[in-house]
Amino acid sequence: NAGVMQNPRHLVRRRGQEARLRCSPMKGHSHVYWYRQLPEEGLKFMVYLQKENIIDESGMPKERFSAEFPKEGPSILRIQQVVRGDSAAYFCASSPLSADSRGGYTFGSGTRLTVV
Amino acid sequence: DAKTTQPTSMDCAEGRAANLPCNHSTISGNEYVYWYRQIHSQGPQYIIHGLKNNETNEMASLIITEDRKSSTLILPHATLRDTAVYYCIVRGGNNDMRFGAGTRLTVKP
């Protein structure tokens, strides 16, 4: 049973390009969460998605950032027109669907985005 | 969600118990306490969680005070591989977790 799979592990983009980060949740998990971690800082919540629905995007920057979790395929975090300040580690986590989802999240290994 | 307060850093001798405190004085009745750790730049790893009873698993023990305003994570026999940042999180009904700055635990030989 594979864990949460994120790819790519490392991504280098030039300023102004687009970055697409992918996250495949654990089998049987239908809740996905994205976090960003700037160098030497803690994890900051960005967005919480279920299949085809954005549940909470209160941590997403208002511009250039978007996320989706389609019916089929991985969740995608998309950053348009990247700037140097977007350089960070982006972590995805998943949890199972249950009436009382009190279990912990399972995190992926992250995508390290470097904007040059 | 309730805010948590943790010491910035702690040291522990290898083989000794590591006791990591967390204050969550504004916790409400339906909020759970979760602990995660992040080793170097890896993805966070779930350790344990609890509501009001003490909990134990193969990794750690969680002691929650009777008034639920604080808790302690105990690593019974710390090893060098337990060096990490430990996050205490209070999780509410909206089903997402907010991480604070955590405690940087350094296990020393």
C-alpha cells in the first residue's frame, strides 16, 4: 500500500513560469491537504480538498495559486507566474473518508520548488 | 481551533526519556490533541493523538491533564534518530490541522 506520492521531488522554474505539483493520496483516502514550508519556518496550511470540491482554501494566496482534486487522477497545486518568494517545500497530506475522521494525516515527502 | 504553546527547543540525552510539553488552555470539549514530528526536511510524521485519556503506542505516550489545558508527549528512550521538530496540534471539527512553530528536540549522545 503506497503512501502519499508527490511528484516531482524537486522542481526548478524560472520567474514567470508555471509550476504544477502533483499529489496522489493513499489508497482509500479522499481528503487531500496542501501545506507550504518556507526555509527555516513551520508548515502553513494552504487548502483542503475532497474529490471535485474545495472545502477550505483560507490559506491560499489570493492570486496565482490554485488547487484541484478531480474525480480521477491526482490532486494538482498550480502556481502561475512564479516569483522567488514561492521557493519552498510543498507538502501534501491525505486522510480517509469517515464519519468521524479523527485519524492522523499521512504526509508525502514533499516537492521542493526553487524559482531562479 | 485552539492555539498551542510549545518551548522553542529542548535537549535530551540518548537513552533517556524525552518529555515535550504543550499548552492548549483554550481547547474545547470536542478538540483532539495531535502530535507530529518532522525529521530534517522530510514530510511530517504522525505520532499519536488523544482526547482526554492518556494514550500509548509503539512510538510514544501522550499524557493529557485532567482539565485538558496541557499535554506532554513522552518518548521513553530517546535515540539520535528522534532528533526532529515536534508539533503539538489541536484539531477541531473542520477537519484540517494548523501547525505552529513546534519544539526542536535535539538528542545528544
